[in-house]
Amino acid sequence: MRVSGHVNEPEDIRIFVLYHDPALTPVVPHSLGLAKGLIGVVYAFAAPEMTGGNNVVIAHEMLHTVGPAINTRPATTRRVSPTATAILTKCRSIRSVRPS
């Protein structure tokens, strides 16, 4: 992480993406994004057909680094924006893939 020397200069967000072969690893661990430290770790699938899904997960974790926590617990009554809901739904659907 780079700490800025200027007050108006923002710090960098770092997202680390670890790619896994879906044939060898059909289920990956949960990815995470931390506001403290502006860092994220994404467990992604190394398959061309998963590029879009991987990008959604990367965007989701990046959002965690810059904003308030996104509600991922359906049992709570906290409001979630439509965009966050769409991202969460997509992330849940691509956490695992079935090997062909």
C-alpha cells in the first residue's frame, strides 16, 4: 500500500487475483475486500468463459474496499442498493463451476 504524501492524493487500491483451473478446483474459497488497507483478494477461475464472472467478483471486492460493507446476510433488514444486489446475486452464482 502506498501512503500519499499529499493530502488530496488518494491511496491505491490493490486487488490480488489468484486464478484456479476449474477442472482441478471446481470450488474456490470466498474472496474478500478490506476497507482498512484498501486491499482485496479474489479467487477466480482460469477459464475464458469465466472472464465476465471473474470481473464481477473483482468489482464486488473493490467496492468493499471503498464503501460501507455490502449486506450479504439475507436475514437482516438492512437496505441494499439494486446494483449491490445484482453484484451479490452474480457472485453467488459463480462461486463454483462444474467441470465439463
